[in-house]
Amino acid sequence: MNDAVATMTYHPQPQAGEATPWAFPAPQRGELPNGLTVLRCHRPGQQVVAVEINLDAPLDAEPAGLEGVSTIMARAFSEGTDKHTAEEFTAELERCGATLDAHADHPGVRVSLEVPASRLAKALGLLADALRAPAFPDGEIERLVRNRLDEIPHELANPARRAAIALSAELFPADSRMSRPRQGTEKSVEGVDAAAVRAFYEAHVRPATATAVVVGDFTGIDLDAALADSLGAWTGSAAEPRPVPPITADDTGRVVIVDRPGAVQTQVLLGRIGADRHDRVWPAQVLGTYCLGGTLTSRLDRVLREEKGYTYGVRAFGQVLRSAPDGTGASMLAVSGSVDTASTGPALDDLWNVLRTLAAEGLTDAERDVAVQNLVGVAPLKYETAAAVAGTLADQVEQHLPDDFQARLYERLAETGTVEATAAAVNAFPVDRLVTVLVGDAAQIAEPVRALGIGDVTVITG
């Protein structure tokens, strides 16, 4: 019998390395001979390159009665060019391992491309063809219009989407494009045809008013040559600056109930417009709003979810509608969630009490510290991909912000104190200046809501 005692040799325990400073990537800015602005950002190791194209084709430029034409145009960019049919274009993208998406919003149309770095030159050529010479074939436009018309009933049946549509219609003047759905109504989309799409394209899509953002690992890639051979071949006329209408809204405190008889839940959405990213209060507004309802540890969730059990979650947020340095921009400040029908009145009462308490007592230093940690501390993870960096840079472009805005925003968030964040949150959500939309069973919720005294109550059908 072997009496030897077995021994084990342990390797040294790994130790954490020194934390390296992080800052949001700074792009290089340039311009192609055709007037196209280019922002490039070399990100070593990012073998999937992201490209974002900002087109100055905002929703308020759509012809009256043809709201939704920009959405149809955006979707039609991948439906064939002067070189490829729709099927051939899709096949060419697949051979590159690329994806191409596009959407329209208030600031303009965004076209997004992702492709392996080794196929970048080929994919840029396809993207350039889609922008330079889209076919907009009658049959494909008709199909896209039908698809969009099929989507509308589903959106109206979705309580969250229905609430958003109702809030916009209530908040903004009837003659404002922001009062109507971003992708158009059934009546306006029905009027869109290939001729309308081509006319909108000719009026608003040109390289001189567009910006390309390219982010990824450019090692071994002659990016200048790739851009010159693709997007550099896109031609178009210059354009006069287009007047931008100011954003106005009526945030007089009131309640609109979109009646859904028999609904077991009430969708809650309350909002108003506030400062955009050019305003010096923006960092404090972001921080205060996050403390109010940005995460599971926020005040609204703590009361309505954890203490009362009214909801699975409620969120407060600020969404930029249009941003401009001359003060014509604005953001939508909102609180959104859903509660069971019987709890609608008590939940709204508690929500308003949270807002009143915030105004009376303010945020705590602990709430502020957690918010800064969540917003600033996770930023390096948020921007691990080229697409995330490209999307934020493209946001800065369409909102007329400096290229270092995001980097400086994190610095300013870290410097913002509790008192400043409290003041911004209170100013963002004043208890007497909120338009509240409820999608639910009016027969059960109207009277309890009226009893709260948070504003006149109007009931509309469906």
C-alpha cells in the first residue's frame, strides 16, 4: 500500500489588469468631390463593417396627402437598380454576406449596410447603385404599398402603438406632420405610387446633402479608393437650404381614453415635448429621467411594480424628434407602461404621487450614483460593435451635433449633481403639463380617472 500523500500544484491566480481609459470613438471627417460628407472610424478587430447613410429627406417634406411616401421610398431602395432586378440585387447582397435596411423618420431617411470587411468594396458598390439609380419599378412599389396597408390594422390593434399615435395626434397641431403617423395613414399610403416615389427621390435625395458614416476594421482596405469607386460615382445637383418648421405642442394637462371594450389591461402613455440635445440641460435631463424610470431600480418601477404589483414595468424616456442648434428642435418626454384594468385609477394616482414627491423631496445621491454608473459605466459594452458606433455617429449628424458630442456627454453625465438632475426631471415632467393617453376599457376606467383630477377626460373609439 502506498502511503505517499498526493499533492497538487496550483497555478498563480490571475490578477485583474489595469483599467484602460475609454472614450467614445472620434471619427475622421472628409468630403468626396460630389459633395458627399464622409465620417470614417477605424475600429481594429471589427471585421463586420457598418455603413450609415443619412439622407436629407425628412417627413415634413412629404407632399400633403402622401404621408408615407418616404417610407415606401426607403423600402424600395433594395428593390432593384439600373444594373440589377430586385431578385438580382438581393442575390448580390447575399453573396457579399451583407444586409441592407432603410427607414424614414422625422429628421430624414437612414440607409444601413453591414458587411464583412473583406466584401466591403463590392457591397459599397451595391449601396451606391441603390442610391444613385434606384429602379422603383411599378410592380414592386405596388407590392410595398400593399404590404404597408396590411401593417396598419396590426399597428392600430397594438395598444402601445395605438397610444403613441393618439398622443401625437393630441399633442401636436393638426397641420403639423408630427401629428400624423410616421409611416402614413391608410388613406395617405393608398395614394402612393411609383411616380410619387420617384418625384420625392428626385426632390430630396442627392450626395451634396447626404452623409456617409463608415465604421470597422479598415486594415488592408483602401477605403479612399472603395469610396471613390462607389459612392463617389453618385451625382446630383446642389440644393437650397430647406426651411424647417418649428415644433410646437399643447401640453395642457388632459386625458384621452382610446376605448377598447373588454380590455383586461390599460396601456398608459403620458408625454410632452422638451429640450433637445443642443440644450445645456440635456445631460441633467437624461440623468433625471433615468432615475425616474430608466431601469428596474427606478422610482416608478419601485413603486408601481415592486411595491404595488400594478405592472410588469414602466419606463420614463426622452426621444429626440428633431434636433437643431437654432432652437427649432425638441424631444418627446414620456412615461409608458401597462397595468391591469382594475388598477388603472390607483396606478395613475401613485404615478402622480411619484412625480409630486420628486418635486417636493428630490432625488437621492444614491439614485444619482446608480444612474451614472449604469449610463456611463456600461458605455464600453454598448459600443462594442461597429453598428452601434455608426448608428450613434449618424444620429449626431442628423441632429446637427459636433462629432465629439457623445464623448463629451459621458463626461457631462459624470459631472452632473443630484440637485441638477432633480431640477431637470421635475421640469421635464410637471404634474400639470402632461397629456395622458390610456388605451383600455373606458366603461371601467373613465370614472376612476376623472376622480383623480389630472385633467379633462375625453373618450374616443378604437
